Amino acid sequence: MRRSTQALIGQKVWLVGGSEGIGFELVKKLLDSGAQLVVSARAAEQNTALLALRSANLENLYLLNCDVTQKHDLPTVIDQAWSILDGLDTWIYNAGSYQPMRLDEWSIDSFEQMNSVNYLGAVYLMNGLLPYFRKTNPSTDQLSPLWLWNISLASDFGLPYGGGYSAPKAALQNLAESIQPELAEAGIDLKVVNHGFVQTRLTAKNNFPMLGLMAPDMAAKKVFTALLSHKFEHRFPFSLGLVLGTLKRLPKSWALFLTQKMLNTSPPSEKNSSTDSNG
Ligand SMILES: NC(=O)c1ccc[n+]([C@@H]2O[C@H](COP(=O)([O-])OP(=O)(O)OC[C@H]3O[C@@H](n4cnc5c(N)ncnc54)[C@H](OP(=O)(O)O)[C@@H]3O)[C@@H](O)[C@H]2O)c1
């Protein structure tokens, strides 16, 4: 069943990765729709932009620090996220980390960071949250609990220099497909969003033309629409989705012939040579 915007009024949402970019824009949209939010990022409680939003939404916005790479801290954080609003209806996983790397400059530290944020963090939270969501028993006039994972169209096909980012994203997509049937049986609605390039600190690291580049508020609007829809997967924009979806379906030798043409001699990240893989 399609949810209406009104259905979000009073819904209790935990958004992980809401301090920047798409997530921050999504926080504003959810507040406008009347949802109650717990917003997390590594330093959400100290984030100036979130604190300003918080002061204007004291009843509906709570900030909770959460570093998804800190596996042993997460049970406590999950318990806090659950308790702040006395339960949750929706969990959104939007945390992401990106560092393009050539093979000859491959950094294991950067890869581990991307693997932890883009994949394992979601798995830790899923595992910790499941018992809490299983305990909830929505009455027939309530919406079923909802999980939404923001993955990426990059999960379709491994592109040159981007594998450290896209391999964990592809793993998360595969995991989502694997667990969706069991979650549906448990009454939990899992959705994935796979979108293309959005103008944030992550894509500021790219030095190539980005097909279909979107503003963060436009991307957040579409993620918001995904929350209200009955579909499992949301892909946008159409142009990049078509290109990557075609690459995924082509015979591999053809697809790899094409991606070899994307190799260039300049470093993938001329604009950002820092080792911080988060932005
Ligand atoms: N931008 C794109 O073109 C694009 C394309 C496809 C998919 N995506 C996906 O969309 C999502 C949002 O990306 P964005 O472009 O808006 O990036 P962003 O502006 O860098 O925002 C990423 C969010 O993740 C949080 N985060 C990073 N590491 C974290 C950690 N260890 N623990 C908790 N939170 C962490 C960040 O918070 P702090 O740094 O404050 O902790 C921030 O709130 C990501 O999953 C990304 O992979 C982006």
C-alpha cells in the first residue's frame, strides 16, 4: 500500500547519516511532514546546522552521536535511539563514505573505512535493531515498520577507481535482497534507494563529468518519495540508471571493454588528496 504524506505525521524515525548532504536535506523534509526524528552522525550532538534545526523543533528533533564503525558502542546507541521516542517506526541508513583510488595508490585504511560505513555499519545496526522492531506489534490501522537503506547506483557495476566504494554498496544491495523476504514475514518493510551523482562533499572528490548530477535537496525529495511508496527499489536518475543497468546486463567482456575506455592517466581525485575517506 502507498503511504500518504499524512501517514508520516508523528512517525518515529531514526536517520543515521543526517548531518550533511542528502541526509541533512531529508531531515528538513521529514520535519516538514510532521515526523519525529532521532538524527545521528559521528558528532550530531555538536553539529551547528543540526543544533539550529533542533532549537526550532524541540519536540520533534533529537540528536544522537553514533559512529557506525564502532561496533562495540552500537548496542548502547541503538538502545538510546529506541528509547528517546519510546520506540521507532522507521530506520533510515544513509551513512556513506567515498574515496576513489587507483590500484597503484590503494589504501587499505580507506577501503576498511568504506567497508565499515557503506556495508558493515548497516549490518551491525540491522542486527541490533531487529529484536526491537520484532517486539513492536502494530495494530491493523498502523503502518508496518519501515527500513530504508540508501545504497547507490554504483552497486550495479564496478567502475574504474570506484571499487572501494561500490563493492561494499553492492554487498549491501545483495544483503537487502537476501533478507527482504524474512523481514516481510516479520512485518518489516525494507526498501532500498539506488541513486546517482549528487552534489555533496563526496562527489567533490570526482574530477570527471557526472551524468545526471543532482542537487542534494532534489535527491532528498526522491528519497522521501521512496519512503511513501510500496516499491522495494527506487532508482534515479533514469539516465545514469539506464547506463549502469545496461552495463550490468551486457556480456561481461563487452562491459569491461567499455569500462577500460574510462581509464585515464590523471589521478582520480585531484581535488582531494587527503586520506580522510569521509569527506
Ligand atoms: N553523493 C552522491 O553522489 C551519492 C550517490 C549515490 C549514493 N550516495 C549515498 O548517499 C548517502 C549520503 O551521501 P552524501 O553524498 O549526502 O554524503 P555526505 O554529505 O558525506 O553525508 C554522509 C553522511 O554519513 C555520515 N557518516 C559518515 N561516516 C559515518 C560514520 N562512521 N558513522 C555515522 N555516520 C557517518 C556523515 O556524518 P558525519 O561525517 O558528520 O559523521 C553524513 O551525515 C551515502 O550513503 C552515499 O553513499 C551518494
